[in-house]
Amino acid sequence: MKNFISKIGIALLLGGTITSCSKFEDMNVDPLKANDTQAKIEYFFNNSLTGAQQDPNIAERIFVLDWKTAGRQHMTNGLALGTVNDDYSKEYYRYSAEWIKNASKGIEIANNEITAGTAKDYTNNIVQITRIWRAYLISEAADNFGPMPLDFATGENPKYKSVQDVYYFLFEELKDAISKINKDVKIPEDVVKFDRAFGFKYDNWLRYANSMRMRLAMRLSEVDAEKAQSEFEAAVATNLFITNTSQNFTIAEREGWDPLSGVMSREWNSQTLSATLNNLFIGLGGIESKTLVQPELVSSIKAQDYIGKRYANQFTTMTNDPSAGYWLDGLPNKIDPRAYKAFFIPGDFSNSNYSLYPTYTKDASTNVDTLVNGSTKIAVNTKYTWNAFSLGDWAVKGTNNRLRTTLVGKVPALGQQFRASTNSRIFFANWESYFLLAEAAIRGWATGTTAQAAYENGIKANFEYWGVSQYAGDYLNSSDYNRIGTSVNFAHTAEPTSGYIMNYVDGYTGSSGTTTINYPVNTIYKNGSVRNDALTKIITQKYIANLPWLPLESWNDHRRLGLPFFENPAIENALPNLPDLNSGNYKTNSIKFYPQRLPFPSSFRDADPTNYQEAVSLLGGEDKVLTPLWWAKKN
């Protein structure tokens, strides 16, 4: 049998090379060029951890254009319409292999040292920390593609395992690694620098490992409930998981073009507000916009019962987006206070986080554009307005709507604080632990807390992150519904009526009218029978809290539960990659209307048909974007 390195070009490890080791700052030994006494696990760990922050090449492709799109964190068609870019997938496959391989090679070298009696006293602890980190990397790849190999760096050809086998392996791997960390062993200061996340602080890594166990266990809630509960409860019973800001898993970004550059830093990615987020934000928590914006913007705030101007020839209504068909020529009356922190208001140049990207155009500073109505062009001032366009094919309505084709400067977009490579990327935060506890509690699992207490702690933790803690009390007590029909108050589970009356203005004539806006029916969650139950509240808050750093988790929750509500793409023309969505069913939801995974890249299929067929056989369906993973909803 050929050795591992010669076969590394097939299967997951296709094209992967350990190339990210040339820059260490003060870490000047390249693992591949080091001699036997120099090649240390800390070097490989550092390369794996640093590389997985994603340089701009892969960050744009997987984090922004795949994860953020599938997770509905911004307005982009692409993967959200079932359109897969095979080149993106090939790159991510290659990169993820490199990250996993660096970790695995380090573990292998360290274990050889331990066996030979030449290891440092702290080497074993770094081995266990590297195993914890590698568990995340494997879960990340599996949550994208499905079946994965587990026998990395063993001298054998990689053999694929089912998603169930991968998850069961990860539970055991995390538990075993946790049990083998000796907290009495001190790691030298000159080694601590190789861990950008926690500086090899054992307590932080143990907390992260247990929080990961909670996350992975909850992923199985709909398909393997008994296993999910037992693994979750075992992790919680340690009472050692991420609960405060100082324990969050974060990596500092920096300017440049390397793995530490900001994952959302490419200027040409507009990253404008999605309709999904907009419908969740508006009205949620009952906080009035006049308390959130600068004085000069207050006059732009509209009445609570006003939905905007109607432009029937330029705005599609062939979607179940409850805001479809209208342009809000001002600011919403009430909104989640995090909305104005995450996304800047067009024309609000006094906002220090207003982004002028892309700087090579004047689009961001041009707050006016046109709607084409026959031979007439209607100028629309977008300054101090708040809108989001639904995805999909708008046909001629989209062609006639330059607001939608330009986007930048016309609708809210992600703030510059996330674009400038001066922030810290979050891999796991305390609010996620709390929302996981809240969900577990409503399932009847042992958590040591109540669902309401955990839910409210999660919101408070995220409000602290966004600097809006002063609104938390009123927010938590609010029974106001957002446009999906969900409120914040945990005890308020009364369902909204089917619809509500709103005022509008005809954009062509200026005449006023009223219309009934119906709350959407999310038929992939409890057959659309509820909009305001406890789980909907929890996942709504988790979804908002994970913005913008954890889009993969947002996509995972929607695939697992059908929550929160994702509006269907507009269907003015048929969408070739979502063939089941049509003009007769766009008011309902189906898992066939949303991407379920990334197909394996063609490079894998072409290079090794045998292993490819084995991987597909373990998938439980065709190697297609709409094939659900093992843990995801099937209908």
C-alpha cells in the first residue's frame, strides 16, 4: 500500500500541503524544514490554528460567499439558490485538509517523542489541546460536505466514515483529550505564544472542549435524541464550559493578506442586510428607534403602522417575505438595538463604522438611485432608510430596480468594524452556551438551570458584546412581535393573529392606502402551526447573536430545525437549481428550497473514483446540494 504522503492527493487531503508555515512572527522554525529535534507539536498546532483563520482567498469563498449566504447573513443569491461553485469547494477542501493535517502531524510527532522518552513534560498537554482543536476542524468539514476520513497521518490511505461515525468519534475524542490534560504541568512562556486563542491556558481549553461537546450533541437532537441527551448532559455535568466573555474562543485579526486578515475584509463583497435578518429585527424587543439613533435621524423614523411605498413594477411579491413589495422610505419605528450596531444606515456618515467599501467607487456615498417605470425614471433617496431585498429571480422587476442592482449605499450593510481586519474572529462565545442550555432545558434534559434563565443570560451576554446592555431589561420584557410573529418575552407564547393592517403610499401616485400583511407560515417547523413558541424564541436569539462570526452555525440550525424562518427566494422566473420551488408553492416552505450541503469537489471525484463512491454511499443520497446530512431535517 502506498504511503500516506503519496496518497494524500486523494480523498479529503487532495491538494493539501503544509504551506502556511513560512511566517511565524517570532516563531521561526518551519515544521517541514526542521530537523527531528526542532519539529515540535507547538509549531504544527500554531500553523493549524493560524491557517484556519482563513486567508482572504478562502475566507471570501467559504466564509462569505458560502456560509454567510447559506446562513442568510447577507443578501447574495449564489448558494442560497442552490448554485454551487465547484472551484470554491475545491479550495476549501484543500485548505481544510491542510489545517487538519498540520494538527495530525503534530500529534503524530509528539506521540513518537513520548514513546521514545524525549518529550517535554508539557508535550502531552499540547497533544490533547491539539486533539480538541482538530475535533472542531473535522466537525467543520463534515458539516459542509458530510462523510469524512478520520485516520489522518496514520500511514494509511484515508477511509471515509459516515457523518454519524464522525460525530461519535468526535465525542470520544473530546472526552479522551479532556481526561488526559494534566493541569499541574506548566507550559513555558516561550511556548505559550504558539497558541493565539488561549495561550495554552488549560481551563479555557477544557471549557471550549465541553462547549463543543454541547454544540455537537445538540446537532443530533432530531436524529439521535438519546445520544444527544447523554452527551450533552455529560458535558454540562462538568460545570466547566464557556460562560463569560473572558473564556470566549477568539483570534485577533490583523491587516494584510495572510490567514490573520479579516474574514470579511474584501471590499467588493457588499455584505448588505438580508431580508431574513430584517424581518427578525423589525419590531423585535419593542425598542424605539428614536432612542437608538442620532438626533438628526429621528425625523426619518416612520410610524409603527407604516410599511412604506409600494412600487408594483419594480418590487417582486412572488416570495413569502412579509416585507416584499414595499420600500420603507425612512427608519422602522421599533427595532432590535443590535441591528443599527451591526449594519450602518445609508447616508449616516456620522457613524464611525460606516463603510465606504468598495473605495474604488462612490456607490457607498451615493444615497440615491432610480427605478425605471416605462419611459420614466423615478429617483429614490436612500439616505436614512432601512430596507432589505429578498433573494431570487426578480426578472424584469429586478432589471428596472437599480436600488437592488447597486445595493451599496442603498440599503444597510455590515459595519466597518468587521471589514477592517481590526476585530477578533469568534469561534465560540458564552451566549451560545446559554442558548444551547436553554434549548436543552425545554427538551427536558438536565442542565442545572431553567430554559428562561439560560435564554435571558444568552441575550444579556450578546447585548454586552454589542454595547447595548442598557436596553436589555425592556427588551426581555417585550411582547411586541417582529415580522415573523415572534416576541422576546420568554413567558409570552401567545400566537399572533394571522395578519395586521399597515398603511402604505403608492410610489407612483402618492396616494395612501392600507393593506393586510400576513405573518409567514413556516411549514418546515411544526407544519407552520406556531411562530412564537419557546424554541422559536431561542433559535431566533441564537441566530441574531451569532451574527456575523458564526454563519455556519446559523446554517446548521436551519438545516437541523427549520428555524429561524428563512423567506423563499423570489420566483418571478424559475430557479434551475431549486426545481421544486415554483409559482404555485412559494408561500410554503420545504427543505428542498434551501441548500443542505456542499457537494464533494470534482477534484476528489476525478482523482479517486473509488473513494468518492464510498463517500457518496455513506451520504444516504446523491452528491447534490439539496441532499440533507444525517443530522438534518429530511422533510
